[in-house]
Amino acid sequence: MRPEILNPLFAEVEALAGVGPQVAKSLKRLGLIRVIDLLYHLPTGSIERLRVPSLTSEMIGRNVIVDLTPIDLRAPRSGRGPTRIFASDATGNTIALVYFNNPGWAKKQLPLGDKRTVSGKLEAYGDEWQIIHPDVTEPGKGPEPALREPVYPLTEGLTNRRLGELAALALERSPDLPEWIEPSLVARDGWRAWRPALGEAHREPTADEPRRRLAYDEIFANQLALLLLRQSARRKKTTPLAGDGRLTDALRLPYELTIAQQRVAGEIRGDMAQERPMLRLLQGDVGSGKTLVAMLAMLSAVESGAQAAFLAPTEILARQHHATLLGQLDSIGVRVAILTGREKGKAREAVLMGLADGSIDLLVGTHAIFQDKVAYKNLGLAVIDEQHRFGVSQRLLLSAKAGRPPHLLVMTATPIPRTLTLTQYGEMDVSAIDEMPPGRSPVATRVISDERLGEVVDGLDRHLAGGGQAFWVCPLVEESEKSDAAAAEERARVLRLRFGDDRVGLVHGRMKGPEKDAVMARFASGELGALVATTVIEVGVDVPNATLMIVEGAERFGLAQLHQLRGRVGRGAGKSICLLIRGQQLSESGRARLALMRETNDGFRIAEEDLRLRGPGEILGLRQSGEAGFRVARAEDIVELAQVAQDDAVLLLERDGGLAGPRGQAARTCLYLFERDQAVGLIRSG
Ligand code: ADP
Ligand code: MG
């Protein structure tokens, strides 16, 4: 149960004075639903205003507060266009106050001949000075705009000032909370207590220290939750699954394992032979051969009489893994099945039965495979491929659900800098496949302006004529699946005109599953030469004969995404090429990203640079992936504070494993504050 002291913070925003359904609706658009959301909706900067007796040209571009007397009103001539009210200052300068809508309101606010205090940004428009949509107050009545005002991320229906007031109300409602941070740390950095730090972060957006404390709180809650998860998983006993080598010996692989694959497979076998459940993260760049390692682990489980489940992030990948595993395992008597959202009716029933009675050894699927209705006879190993959609909270659930938790292997091709590994996988042991299978040549990457699209299509023509296959990835359009799909459809239409309908396939996220599969299958078989796609093909898709990757609008993709996309090629023996087509308008960081892609194929280097290039102020790409992300902590906070928070949390648990003492209790409050409620359930009792 959440401590009572936090209740005012978890009340809905409507609990605040003056917040009705209308304001609540606007707040909801910003994701602000409860008082605590408002508290942590911190300003990103502040406006500085000059209070001046009269205007001079030096003030152009600045925010000013000045007394003006309206002298003339000019309504728009045709009924459209802005309303302009001319006003003069104390020295006789004339300035236009411009309103694009609501002329009646403007007139009322600025009656001719009456002095008003006006504030806004002074701009020069030709010879004319103007302020667009100024704030207006009557001298002596009500406060003037502040000389400094924090600036909040806004949405329609909410002014900055209103948000500031709401934040102040939320702060008033906030209790003083007991200190959960190690006292020596608080003293070292001179951190103030939680509530004053929050107040300061709202008042002084540019001050670093209060925000850092708040970021630390969040990182600390996260590390503590992960440690509790690890402890609780480690306390549980599970069935050792050493395997007897019967199936792995029978396996006929077309190639030798790389040294790295052998080493990692050994580490996993060692873990699985224990009574303590495995918690292992397997990192390996795209194409390094993680699937095979997972398969060996699953065979150990099956040899020991247990079942294994393999979770893929997308339908396409689940089908692909299913096909691969079936191809290699059916002949040695392993019973492999698939379960996704698409298996329905009888087919689904049959799989559920097979899992319950143990006649299925190995299940591949999407998140459907860990739903409540899916009961395994004896689940011994869970493999999570391409983790980023299977976050901490899901891992918590999986571990909390099972009385005898399965051994857990999480695989990722997204190279994660070490500090981020700590905050995302702090509870896990880490293995890395740091070597590519032999015979791969690095993908040659070129950046081309979209003015040369014609040449790219000619190049594609030659590539297809020579028997090659290619991906063509279409850009993200305003982040919406719908318009992504439209862009991809249009590109496919154009390419089909040139290469024929039967040579160009199309997949995007809005297509039905079976349709997508059919297209993927035709591409994998070589029937289709080119596959036009949105980023649905980003993760894991494996078609070795495809050696050309074309990415349109490449500047709009993030580095990790580009690296993933490029990883779709360079999987066979042939030389592979990646063409990054860029638009005319390149931001500084867009340019830097493309340059880096051209320069290196090293996923870890790209990940580190990615972290750096995001720069201060940008949140880690966690939120959009649905992971319980960080609301205050920024990339640089994590880099700086994750290890400290980890050590602090370890120390606390060593001294007070049940979190029963005063600091332990405070730490519990911190876990609830950041909604790591599930972790509290894992605290050792007694
Ligand atoms: P990822 O780590 O990205 O999941 P995959 O498991 O899909 O990589 O493997 C990429 C490709 O490399 C596959 O076509 C796979 O068959 C092949 N492969 C894996 N291991 C080896 C190996 N030891 N030698 C040669 N090819 C391999
Ligand atoms: Mg893979």
C-alpha cells in the first residue's frame, strides 16, 4: 500500500482549486493527470523581461514591459488579417500592438486614450515596431508580468502563466518527505530536501543543483527496484536445466560456432545448471548470431524435460524465428509451435492444450505467449529477443507470477552504453557476442542527396538485374503510422511502374498480419526483388541475399534505428551497400548522425555517440518505446549518477535488507513516488 503521506500527490488534477473538466482535458494532452504529474512537469527555461520607461531600438528582440497609451485602431480591411492598435510610449515612439484574432477583445483591453502596461516581445516589421499578442494590465490593478517567468512545455488551452500557477498549487499540496538519500551524499553535493528542491526547480529552471537531486531520486528508485528484483529472483529456487547434450549433438548446423558464440553459450549453460534462476542479458550486434545461441539454450531446457518460450517483438520476427527453428529442430524430434495474436479458434486451442499437457517443447510467439491464459506445464526457460519492448515492469511481472521462475535470457542487438545497461538491466548479468561470423564484409555506407534519387533508382535497377535483392525503407512522416504507410505506398507505386508489380513488394504496419507474412515470404524466397517498407523491418529480419539497403529521409531516423536498418544487409557473403538518402534541410545533429554512419559500422561506438549527440535536455529514447522511462533524469544525469545511485542502493540493502529502518522506510516512499510499486512487493520480509 502506498504510504498515506503520498496520497495528495496521487490525487487527480481536478483536486486543485480552479481545475475543472476543461483544464483537466488540456492537461491530459500533456500527460498530466495527477498532481504529481504537474509537479514533475518542470519548466525548460525562463523568459527574462525588461521593465522600461520607453522603447529604444536596442530592445528589439527582447521581452519588454512598458507603459503605452493606445491612440489609434486599425481593423483589418477585408474582414481578414490582423487588428492593429497603435500606441505611444512616454517619449512619443509609436508601436503597433497586433492581434490575429478576437478584435473585440483587443479593443476592450486597449481603450483609446487610457494608459496600459503592455508586455511582450518587441519586434521590427519594416520600419514599424510591433508586439504581437501582448499581455496587457491596467496600471495599479493586478500584478505586472514577472521580470522572470519560467517557461513550461505547453499545449492548446493552457497559457504559460496558468501552468505556473497550477504548479504552484501542486507544490503547496506537497508534503515534506523523509530523506531517502544517503546523508553523506546529501552533504557532499549540498542537496536540499525533496520539496524545496522541487520548488526551486520550478522557480529557477536554469539552476542545475535542484534538478540533479530530483534526477538522482528517480535514478535511485530505479536502481533500488532493479536490485530488489534481482534479490527476489535470486532467492527463488528453480529447476536446474543442465541438459544431457542429446539434442545439441543431433543438431546439424551448416557452420561452426564462432568463438564468441561458444563462450556465451557456455556461460548460459553454466547459469542454467544452477538452482538459482538465470538472469542474463545477451548483447550482440545485429547479425552476430544470437538466435543460434538462444536455440542452444532452449535445447538444454528441452533435454532436461522442460519447456522453452521464445518471445519476439513483432509478428514478422516471430514467424521468421518459427520457420528457422522448425527447419532445424523438427527433424531431431523437438516439437515447436507458434502463438501470436493471430492464432485463433482451433489453432489457438490446440497450442494452449499442447503447452498445458507438455506435448509442445518450444513455443515461439509475440507477447501473447506470456498472457495469463497461457499455462505451461513446465516452463523452464524464457528467451526475450530484441528486448526494448519488454521492459523492467514486464520482467517484474514475469518474475512475480511464477512460483518457480523460469531461467531468463534477454537478448538485444541495440548496443547499450554501460551506464544505460545499469539503469535498464541493473539486475542482470551481461554476456556479449563481440565477434561476427566469418566471411562478413562490412557494409559500405554512402550518403546521397535526394536530388539524386533518379541515380539511386538506376542503381537499384542494375542491382536487381544482377540477381540481387534490396530493401527500400521509407521515412517517418510526422510520426504517424498512417502517413508512413502512405509514403511507402507511393514509393512502391513508383518503383512498380519501373520494375513491374511482381518484382516489388510492400510491407507496413497497417497491413494485416497474413498479408505481411505473404509478402515477406515472397521476398525471402527471392521472388520479389525489392521490398519497400516502413520501419516494421527494423528489427531482426534476416534475408541474406538482400545486399542493398536504401533508406529514404535518412536524416529523420535516430542512430540506433539507422544501425538496425543497416544491419538487415551484410548478412551473406556478398558485398553489401547501404545508401542513406538525405533531404535538403539538414540539422546540425542530422548531419552528424549521417557522417557517423558513413564512418563506422561499430554498434557500440554508435551507441555512445548517440548518447552524446542527444545532448543535454533530450530524454533518452525510452518513452516512445513504452518503457517506464525517466521523467526528470536526462542522459547526462544518468551517465553521471547511475553508478553512485547503484552503490547507494546496494549499501542500503546490505544494511537494511527489509527496508524497515527510517531510511529504509523513506526509500520505500521513494519507490512509490516513482511508481515502482511492484518492486516494493519484492522486499524481503522480516
Ligand atoms: P542476430 O544476432 O542479429 O539475431 P542472427 O541470429 O539472425 O543474428 O544471425 C545472422 C545470420 O548469421 C543468420 O543468417 C545466421 O544463420 C548466421 N549465422 C549465425 N551464426 C553463424 C556462424 N557461426 N557462422 C556463420 N553464420 C552464422
Ligand atoms: Mg535477431
